[in-house]
Amino acid sequence: MTKKILLLPGDGIGVEIMAEARKVLELMNEKHSLDLELDEALVGGSAIDSAGKALPDITLEKCHAANAILLGAVGGPKWDNLPPADRPEKGGLLKIRKEMGLFGNLRPALLYKQLADASSLKPELVADLDILIVRELTGGIYFGEPRGIRVLENGERQGYNTYVYAESEIRRIGKVAFEMAQRRDKRLCSVDKANVLEATMLWREVMEGLAKDYPDVELSHMYVDNAAMQLIRAPKQFDVMVTGNMFGDILSDAAAMLTGSIGMLPSASMNEKGQGMYEPCHGSAPDIAGQGIANPLATILSVAMMMRYTLNMPEPALLIEEAVSTVLDQGLRTGDIYSEGCTKVSTSEMGAAVVAALSL
Ligand code: IPM
Ligand code: MG
């Protein structure tokens, strides 16, 4: 049966990296008769410029109709002065996540052995690193109400947000995390701030309750400040980590750096209907946009995740991951993962090398 894939390049380097990921998708589609139908739509700042809002209705319709979405990145200084709700991040990306109910965010931090030198930690601390961060993506303080900036009686302005989690939301993401742990090393660390925040006291309680259904998984708990420290002290102690929206945002950036570059990390966001949105963990990087130097591998690896998790095509997923490993073996590096003795390549040269490796 034909599967619909919607490409949303977005802004900044999103456009450049998507062009390379598209080549990989098209090649795999043809070579392995995957029966994928590719479509493209606008989101983010580019959608604001040409259609007046960050998530045009037509784009949202296409999202709902797609089996899987591949997103580049959104945002840039040009749109930073718009009201928060209209900006590419909130009006585009967060709106898709919310409208589609993409609550389950998987962010692997996997170190390719070829990149051990690019990590900010000593090679022995990160050798064979393989962590999976499971981040709740449609709740918590990102979406909690009430929120806003109000004027107090004394005339001073006050900003406020609300950290909320319902039991059902915690249970839903907890199940995803336990199931992922079952497929891996069977160790799950739940990250909270239960020494201060009531919402995360409930989080911890619900995780404890769930653990009874997964006796083969070893559940532990860690406060988020300690988790941040442990990630940069001894990251290999972790297998799967599960946490709320904001903590997951922060910890996944930290974990990314352990692997050499955030330019290497893909992610998946899933809903209860089996649809998924796949995107690199990095942003639109306006500072390097248009220069052809961005690393397209996170987006290409996101295509692999898409094949594995939404399309149920594990073999092509593996081929893409192996092709990425091959180009790294060849010594090809974009600037973000470059180290001495390697060959520095552009975005499109890296994409072409992956395509060449897949064509063999
Ligand atoms: C991410 C990003 C987004 C987030 C931004 C762009 C809104 O940092 O996907 O991690 O905070 O979720
Ligand atoms: Mg982030």
C-alpha cells in the first residue's frame, strides 16, 4: 500500500539538509520499490512569508493525511519579534506536535566510533555510548495553562507558566519508555524534580506504578540537576531515560554533544494513531544557513528512523545507517564533526556520498 511522506523543509539550514534527505528517500524508494509518495509543504518562517502564518491550513491537512512527516527545522532572527504564538517555533512546530498529538519523542544519542574524537568528553567515557532519551512532547510547562505575561498591582510585569501533567499523560509516555527499555538493555531512568515540584512527585509515583507491569525492566529515578551532571560525568551509566517536555529538551541537547555534534542526531515523535514526525534534533542554525556547510546526517538518519518506526521497514533503515557509517569510514566530515586528517565536505557532498554508498 502506498505510504504518504510529507516533507517540511522549513527555514534556515532546514532547506539545505532536506534537499539531501530527499535524495536518499528518492533513491531508496526507487531501488527498493518502497511505494512511497512524497509531497512537500511550507512551515515556519517561510510559511509566514508566503502564506501569512507559520502553519498554513493546507500544511496541517497534509500532515493529518500523511503516514509520516520529515521536518527540517524552523525559525530565524527575521521572525523573532513576532508575538510568541505566531512565531515559527510555537505557531509552526509546537502546533504540529500538539494538533497531531505527537506525545512520544525518541531522541537517541549514539556515538559513531569514527567520531570519538569529536566528542567533548574523553574517548573512553563515550566509547560505544548508546542512550535513548524518551521525552514527553505535548504536555508539561510547554503547553500548561494559565500562561502569559501579566501586569501586577504595583505596575510591574510578571511572566508565568504552568507545569502540569495528568496521570494519563505520564502513563502514556511511561509505557513508551518501558517498552523501549525492554527492546534494549532493560534499564530505565526516570528524570524528575520530585524534591521540589508536585507535578513531578506525581510523575515519579506513576512511573513506580507502571514498573509493576514491566518486571524485566530495572527502573531508577534521578533528579534533573543530578541527571545533567551524570550525563557529562559518566554517560554510559544510562540506557533509556524518560522525562517531561522541558527537562527532555535540555537533557537531549546535552546528550547530543557527547556524540560529537548535534548535527548527527535524529529524532522521532509519535502519536497514538501510529503516525510519526521525524526531524533532526538541531535547529535552523541561521548563522550558517545558506553556506552549504550544515551536516545533513541527522536528517538522513531521521529518514532511517522513519522507516523503522512508522513504515515498518527495518531493512532499508539499516542500509541507511550503514551508509552513514561508510561515509564516516571514508573520512568525510562536515565542519561540525571535522577533525584533523579527515576530508571536509559540504552539505551536498555529504548527501551525495551517502547516496553513492547506498547505490553500491
Ligand atoms: C527541540 C527544539 C524545540 C523545543 C524548539 C525549537 C521549540 O528545541 O525540538 O528540542 O523546545 O522543543
Ligand atoms: Mg531543543
